[in-house]
Amino acid sequence: MNLSDFVLKFLEKKKVKEVFLITGGAISFVVDAFSRNKKIKYISVAHEQAAAMMADSYSRLGPNFSCTMVTSGPGATNLITGIACSYFDSIPSMHICGQVNSHEQQDGHSSTKKVRQVGFQETDIVNISKPITKYSYKIKKASEIRYILEKAYHIATSGRPGPVLIDIPMNLQRVKVNPKKLKSFEIKNKETEKKYENILLKIDNLFKKSEQPVLILGGGIKYGKAELDLIKFLKKFKIPIVTTWSGVDLIDHNNVHYIGNVGVYGSRAANFTIQNSDLILCLGTRLDTRVTGGVPKNFADDQQS
């Protein structure tokens, strides 16, 4: 198969059902591969930013991983806002960009290294996207495609999740590859299970000393896939609960212990609950200024936390 077919086969194995894209010359060979694979389809969008936003939502709602495909230059740079959204909110996604032929790139010849642009719409999307991706890489040779795809997927979905970007030159998209001979990516350092007994005992002791405790639930609980653990936790601790903006859907709003959303956009009752409490337990929130207000030192200034 050619490299483009391999890319779709990889996404298929990762249970990607739809890819959000806008076609263009630099990504045309990968898009054409959809005609030979009936187990995965693409959804054409009106703008690449919409593709990145749709991929973000797709991964948030789950259960599957999301992917976009766009052409070089403006096609790739239009993804930036959606990629940034996924990066800041720890949402895994893969963005595959087409790139001009290898021989048309700045580094294709010593005489063009200082030229701003050689190929039509050539743009260094890898370095542009690095600050807002967990991993960004341009394919140098067809033989590394499996390794890079597997590495990018692992990085996107492990630890604190986030978006990754792979740039694939046009000439490499149509190179024939033998899947059995492609180098795979091996995960060397497996995460070890952490023990929290001492932390839980400390929390339990704090609760016993507290008269007006409150629990803040944030979006990190969802990103850490700990919703079921939260349900078990809430059955044991019957205390007032408030949520952050991104954690607002973590609890049934009819729950007798739920006060409301806290922070700048929160309810008066929830904010007063925080200010009058003597113990605050924060789960899945970094307590940004949308929660604490513009003067963080005034937030819960007399409490244990």
C-alpha cells in the first residue's frame, strides 16, 4: 500500500470513525485514500478552524479519538485556534497537514535555506504549532511513518492529554510502503501506580476537624477519566459541592449537596459558600482567576486548603 493508505489504516485501528477536513493540493493523496477504505470516512467543513474545533468536541464527548486533515500554508495555519483550545484544555487530537514536495522545501537545497518560501504555500507549521502541541513533526522519509504515528498517538493520549501534529510532504504521501517492515514505536517507561493512602488519611483528618467544608470539582476530573471514582468519593463525603466552569457537568444539579457554579461567572450562593467555609478540597482545578477572581489573595484567605 502507499503511505496515505497506511495513515488511514492506522486511524482505523485507533477507532477513528470520522476525519474532519478541507481538501487541497498538498493533502490530496491522503484524501484520495478514503476512496479505498470504507471503514473510515471524512466530513468536509467550511473552514479549517471549524475542523479543529469539531475534532476537539469529538474527543471531549468520546469515546473515540479525533483527527483533522488539511492542506499546507493557510490550511494548516487555520487550525491554530482549535489546536490551542485542545492544548489548554488537555484534549487529545491528531492534526495531519499536507506539505509541499521535499525538493520544494527551504531545506531541500543549500541555496534556498534563507529563502522565505520555495514551494507554493510552503509554511513551517511544525515550528509554528510547537508551543501549543505536545508533539509536532514533519515526516522526513516514508519508512518512519508508522513510528511517528504511533509515537504521536501515545503522546497525545498519555499523561496529560493534548493535540499532536504531523506534517507529510506530498511526494511521501504516495510512496509505496510495506507495513510489515516499518519500524514501530515502543513504550519504554510505563507509568507506575501511585499510592494515595497517606493523602486520603490526611484529607479524612482535615474533614473531621472542619465545621464548614466545601468541595470544588473541576474539569481535570473529566480529562483524567475519573468520573466513576468521583461518584464513589461523593457517596462517602456528604459535604457542600461547587463546580468550576469546566466542571459544571460533573454532578447532577438536583443533588442536595450541590450549591452551584463558583467564580467570576458563578452564583452568589456558591461564592459565599467558599468564602464562609473553613476547609476547601479542590479536585481537578488549578484555581485560575476565573475561579478565584482578579485578586487571588482574597479568595478563601482564611481557609485550610
